Amino acid sequence: MTLGIGGDRLVIVAGPCMLESLELGELVASELKRACEERGFGYIFKASFDKANRTSAHSERGPGLELGLEWLGEIKRRAGVRVVTDIHEPCQAERAAEVADMLQIPAFLCRQTDLLVAAARTGRPLNVKKAQFLAPEDMASVVEKCREAGASGIILCERGSSFGYHRLVVDFRSLSIMRELGVPVMFDATHSVQSPGGRGSSSGGDRRFVRPLTRAALAIGVDAVFMEVHPNPDSAKSDGPNMVPLARVDKLLVEMERIDRVSRFDTGFADLDWI
């Protein structure tokens, strides 16, 4: 079990895509913590100090490593939450691990051996997103790299697969296949509805599909759900089209609780050995 992920209750990993300000981060963290605790879910705050893979070189990237980690530390203290943030270079791993309770490996970088090794050696658990271009069984090599480098815990996250240009689809079989690798699995509900580069100089998305895809993932059985949440997604500085409005989270969590309770009742959820 890693920060409660893989235990007997669902964990929600959620927050704004980018750290836009300390105040916004604290607001979202506090509200999501309250909402998750009311449903009996675990909660981990997520936000990025640097969005290094923006479509355009002119897009905002965030406060950067030092100020971003300062904000994350304050959010962690003020809201009383655990935090996760993504890293893009091996040199960021040790510094980020001083603040973050878990390090996240972006999907495009999940095959970068040096990055995986540096992250694993910090002693922090890792949330590794499956690349849009990889089959779920290909993540076995990723898990092996992390384990050999001494990772204290590994979670694999499904975030959709490339399907032609500007389109992602979710193969829900991947949740069961990745679980067979002996690690907890997470479903990324908001990046799965993204349209990479779909707006020319930025990515698009369709948040209407967050709800049905999340319901499907929970019915199969997952250990955690990843969501990017913002008070006003249409004014967000990154990933606005696919983020969940903060005011709508409560309703979604109620539905998630009901479905998770049913699927979790079967202790063999997502088990491929049933037949």
C-alpha cells in the first residue's frame, strides 16, 4: 500500500493542473479534502510547478521549481494534505522529494530510465503515467526499472491512448492488465478526455466525458482516481477544457462512492484469473 493507494478505500489525487497561485492551491486542496473525507475517500493534492510539455513555447508553465515547491509546502501545511507533483528531469527528483509525498512521472517520460531511477532513489513512492503510445503490458519494463532502483512504492496510471490525431481513447482492459504487474492502478479521469494539440497552439478536451469514463473505471475497479480540478476551468492557465469545476466535484464523488462500494465488495475486482 502506497500512501493509502492499494488499501481498502479509494484515494482521490486531485488539484489544479498548474500551480497558478498559493491562494488558489490552498482553496482547492481544502475543499477537496473536505469533500473526500465526507465520502470516506483518501485524498492527495496534485499540482505541477512546471508544465514542461506545453504545446506552445509561449504558454505559461508555472512558478518553477523553487517557488513552486515553496507553495506546495505551504499548501501541505495549511490544508493538512499530502502532495504529489510531477518532475521532468533527473536533477529535479531529489529537490522535489523534500516536499512532495509522492513523485509523478509524466506519460511522455515514462520510458526515460535516468528519470525513473533518480525518482526511485529518493525513497518517495512514484505515480507513473502510462504513455499514450504504449500498450499496458509494456509497463512491465517500467515497473522493473523502478523496482531495481529501489522504489518504495509504484502506482501505474491509465490516461488514455493515442487514436489518430488529437484524439485519445481509453482501453479499460489496461486497468486489469497493469494490475497483473503486481502494483496498484489509478485512472486519470481528466487527461483521458484531453485532445492533445487540438486547439492548434494548445490542447483541447471535453470535460463532459469525465463522469462516464470515471464510472466505467470504478466499475472495473481501481485503487485511485486522478482528476484535475479548478474553480473556473475556462479561465485556467493550463488544461482548462478537460478540468472538473470545483463546484461539481461533490456530486461526482457521491456517484463514485456508490460505484466503488459495489466493485470493492468483490475482493477480486479487476482480476483476470476469474475464468
